[in-house]
Amino acid sequence: MRHYKCRLLLLFRIRSKEVLRT
């Protein structure tokens, strides 16, 4: 389950970067 959280965080960070870029 820990891996799941890490992956979620990574996805969230990528989404945040995309939103910031927009």
C-alpha cells in the first residue's frame, strides 16, 4: 500500500505541474 501512496503522490505532482503550466 505504501507504493500506492508514492504513485499517487507522483501523479498528483505531475498534475499540479501541468495545471501550473497552463
